[in-house]
Amino acid sequence: LDSNKEDLLEVINLTRNQVLQEAIQGKLVEQNPEDEPASLLLERIKEERDKLVKEGKIKKQKPLPEITEEEKPFEISESWEWVRLGEVAIINPRNSFEDEKQASFVPMALIEEGFKNNHTSETKLWKDIKKGFTHFAENDVAVAKITPCFENKKSVIMQNLVNGIGAGTTELHIIRSINRLVIPEYILSICKTDRFIKDGVSTYTGTAGQQRISKDFIMNYLIPLPPLAEQKRIVEKVDEIMNMLDELE
């Protein structure tokens, strides 16, 4: 053990990625034929989005490209659906909040890299951070968009925010699940996979040292959507295995 620590740590990280990849392919937990299929879940998400548009809380977005068979990277269960991330989440939303109230501020340095879901924050008045920064709220998924933070898996679920709201580095894309019908932890699992990182790097734009993934990459990214009940089972199993690997590490 002592002489092979580096090799073991590499194996642990390879295992973490394999766990996440199997999770999003439906291979990590058993499927229950009694679960509401993802096709019905997708209809509910669309209804909730339409409701938010009618209430003026979000803008109506342009239809995303239809999914072709060639795009699908692997087979999924009949009860799952292939969707674009922008169909089931709001990308880079803006907050409306009172100027004199406190909120959380999260610079890039306070987001942990790797497979863990950890961040800390500073407390500031909303009026001091509402302009010139990225907005987010409790349970939003944040993904670093600039190299090397993106490759280093600087992605996190924003939690324990002051007044449930925050702002931070401009080098983030925010993914907000609609009424938590796609569990944020499941979205984060996708964003932590090597496949997601590799796909993102292949779309980089910008000059050397300042290369970024675009909002369009996030909007159009193809994800497998399981039934909501199965999402919960997947997240619980991933947490269980990741905790075991953390202890081993």
C-alpha cells in the first residue's frame, strides 16, 4: 500500500468516474417497472416551464435541435428519455432580490475541484454583487466554464446560501432544475463524468489560456433522463459508493 499510493489514488479516481458513467447509463441500480416513465416526467417539466413563461419569470426559449440517433452515445432503458439539458433546466438565470439584503458571494477559489461537491462563500450585500457577476440560487448546479477549471471538474451544487441566493465569478455556467424534477445531484453526476469534460473541451473557443465552453454547449448537451424515482435511487447509490472511496483515499 505504502509503495503504491500514487497508483491506488489513480485507481480510486478511475473508479469514481466509472461509477458516475454507469450511474447515468442505468447500470448502477435496479430499475423498477412501476416507476413513472421519464416521458411523463418530461411532459411535467414542459408544463412547469410554460407556467414560468406565462408568469413572466423566464423568457420563452427557441426550440432546441431535434435529437438524432447518431448523437446518442449509448443505449438506455425504455423508461428513460434522451433530452437536451436546456429542455429540462434553466441555463444562466438571473435573480431579482432586494438591494439591502445579504447574499452569498462565491469566487472560483472557493469551489473545490475534483469529484466532491464542496464550496464555501462570503457574505455581501446584494447591491454590491448583483452587477457584473453570475447569479445563482439554492440548489443550482454551477459548472466552471474556463480552462483549466473546467477540466479540473470545478462543479458544485450551490447550497447553504445566505437568504437562498448568491452571485459569483463570471466564469460559471448555472444549471437550474425546474421544480427539482431533475435532481441537482443527478445533473452534477453528469457534469463530473470524463465524457462531459471531453465533450466540452472539444468545443472550446477563445485564445490559449482563456478557452471556454459556451452556453450553447450546456443548452444542447445530450443527457439520459431517468424516471424521478430512479434518479433518487441513483443519487443515493452514488453517494454511498463515493463516501466509501473517500474513506479508502
